[in-house]
Amino acid sequence: MPMIRRSLPMVALLSSVLVAQPALATVVLVKTSLGNFEVNLFDQSTPVTVTNFLSYVKAGSYNGTFIHRSEPGFVIQGGGFKYSGNNAAPFSAVAQQAPIRNEPKWSNVRATIAMAKVAGDPNSATNQWFINLADNSGGNPQLDLQNSGFTVFGQVTGTGMEVIDAIAALPNKLNASFNGVPLRNYTSADATAQRAVTQDNLVLIESISVINSEANSAASLNPKANTAILQQQNNGSSSSGGAFGFVLLGFAALLGLARRR
């Protein structure tokens, strides 16, 4: 059963509180070492989450990070780590701002971007995000309900999913120190020879930048509503918080800091 839990960083959470304010930008360009894609943010319907995401974008916090988790047919995840250059301790955590409140209004279907969070804590999203490779709204993993629902705050547009699918198709089990991490130009022969993984083997997020500042640029999109969470709220029930925390289990062993169920 796939787990969806945010990895805890090696730095303490910043004590400053994020001041919620309307997001002016709604389209960002994500440049990666495997190609670029655009994301249209839902700033009108998930303003807290979009403002939070854009605060990291504005600070350049995502520049130089890498895709640290890939599960084909499920998700790819990023936003949490940069490469330290040292294979013995390769992951350098990105500093986090204060956690934000959950806004589970849209469904976790293919091509949507959502925030990762700590299992059992709906209002714990900070900097890590994931892109749904499939319809993960129901069944197993049921992301629309698990942990009070995962907040979808944007959608990959145009041909962007071709890049996302190419990332998901990369091998991710060749090197024990990078278990679950998609690796470029790294083969089973390299693994057998114990060749060190370098920055060139990672899918780097070179930059994320705003390319459209029209507040209503999401108006032409038709995201699927998260009706499951609305029904659950109307019934007065709550989802279990622990089954799908967003963490890479290999990282839990490496970092010794992943919060478990």
C-alpha cells in the first residue's frame, strides 16, 4: 500500500507565520533537467495553498531541488531536498515555513499537483508537493479522503504530462542510497560497479518561475470537485490520518527523521 507522508526535514520549522494574501500569479513554469512543464494554480479556490507555494517560488527555495520520489502509476514528489554532493549523506533538506491549513476542494486525479503532509495531521503541509500520475482520488490510495484529503492546488497543462511521465519512467531502484529516486543516465551496470550517483543523474528542478499573473487564468480549466470529502463532512465522519503519509521509506532510514504512522 503506497504511503503518502511528508518527509520531516533536518532543520527546524521556521517560527514565522505565513501571512495569507491573495495570489496574483496563477501559472508557473517548472524547468527540470528532463524538460519543462507548466502548472496553472487554483489561486481563487485554494488561496492559502497557492500563496504558500508561491512564497517558496519567490524565495527560490525550489531552485536546485530534485524529484526525490517516483512511484510509477501513482505520483512523483519534489520540493523537499537538494543534493548535498556527498553520497554518504546526499540529501539536504529545504528550510520550511510554517504549516498551512488544508483546502481539500479538488480531486486528486491525473495531472493535478497537491501538497504532501505529515500523516495524521491534515494541516501540516509546508514545501513538499506531488503530481498525480493517475486518478488517485478513490479506491486505494483514496487521496481525496485520506488524512482529511490532500489539497490539490493546480493542474499540469498542455503537453506537460509528457515530461512528468518521462520522469516516472526512469529507473528508481538501482541504488540503495537513492531508493525510490528517479535516476538519469544510471544503469544496472553502474549500480553493480558501485558508481557514485552525481547531480547529473538526478531530475533537478532548475527553477520555478511565474509566467502569467492573470488572477483568473484557471477559469478555462475544469477541475474535478472533491465530492467525497464534502460527503464525509456532511455525514460528520472523519478519515483516518495515517495510511498515506507522503514519505519515501528509503529516506526514512537515511534521515532517521521521518515521522511514522
